[in-house]
Amino acid sequence: MKNKTNTTLLIDNSNTRTKLMFSCDGKLEEELLVLPTSGLSEDGLQGALLGRAFDRVLVSSVVPCAADVFRRAFRVPVKFLSAEFPVGVSFEYKALGTLGADRVANVLGVVESGILPCVAVDLGTAVTFDVVIERAGIPCFVGGAIAPGLSVMCSSLAQMTAQLPFVSATENVCAIGHSTVEGMQSGCLLGLCGQVRELLARIAEELGVKPYVVATGGDAILVGNMLGCFDKVDTLLTFRGLNRAAQCVF
């Protein structure tokens, strides 16, 4: 008789999008489901899953008000990722309870590379830099940086000024913009690239060695193409970390 498989629903609940993937017996499946985080609902989650059966749910969430939606939506055990999970990584961080679950997942995902020291760079609504070194023979998260992402840069210029418009970033920018829109696109995208380059340089300087860098998030490919300073772009990094955690906590 064939043994029953264990299926875990993994959820990455970020500020802009909520992404869902399944893991079957510890192996990520290929299909990625995406919902807008604004307006997230029980019915929307159930509709996206199309009746798919699963045994448990692990959530990485940076949107506290969404927690009750996830709890109500499913009739199987639901857990929320935190740095307090027993996942084989040491977290040396002040006020550990303030560390975002997305950063915890990215740390676990980048540790899968087996290369230390390493940095996970998540280029989303916010840009996070998470640094992992080896200490006492185990991976150790020692901190990082948080900065505004590309969409935040673009939207805040429009929201905080009287005349600047909302713009969308484009890869084909010149430093010298020939219109207000082009100037904003240049400033935001090239400014983000400069921010990433400088922070990675400072991190390497403080570590005393160039770390292995893995980028993820919605703008990872765009920035990676422009900078060429990432060792790897892995759009599923957060899910790899969630999947690793699921094997430890269920």
C-alpha cells in the first residue's frame, strides 16, 4: 500500500502580493499562485486553491492584519514563521521579535546554498539585506539593512510633492532625463542600483570578505541585469526558506 504523501501550503504574504506554493514531501511544486494583498479574503484564498487538498499551512507574513484571514480560511494547522522556530540557524539580533518573517525565510533560503558568508537581498516594496556568517560551526544571522524599494521611491515622490506625477520604472533609463517623468525614472532606478551597490560594498568591508549574494523579489531581475553584482537571482528564495522551515516545525 502506497504511503500517504504530506502536502504543505506555503504562503508568502508581503505588502503588495500574496504568493502561494505547495510542497509535497519536502519538494516544492512548480506552480506559483499570486493574489493582491489588498483585499485579501477567505473566499479569494479558497478560490485560488481550486479545492486542492493539503495537510498544513506555513505562512511568512509582514502584514499582521492578514493573520486572522489565514486562520479562518483553512481547516488544517496554520503556523506563522518566526525566528524562534528550531531551524538550525542562530539569530543574533536585538529585539528578535521585530525581525520580519520574510527576512527569516530569506535567511533560511540563502543558507541552502551552503556558501558562507552570504547575503540575501530582497528587492520588493522594501529592500532588505540579510547577512549570514558561520559561527561555532552553524549558520548565524547577524543583521542587515532595510531600505525603500523601487515602488516606494516612485510613489512617495508623487505623494509627498505637489506636482510630481506617479511613474513606473523602466529599464531603459539615462542618468540625464529629458523630461520630468524620465528624470524621476532615472533617479529612482539608478538610485536604487546605487543603494544596492553601496550597501553590498559596505557589508563586504565590514565582514572583511566578499560574501555570496543571492537576490530575490519583484525587482531582482531588473536590478540584477543592470548591476551584474549578484552571484545568483532566485525568485523562489523565500519559498525555499519556508519549505526548509516546514520540515523542521511540523
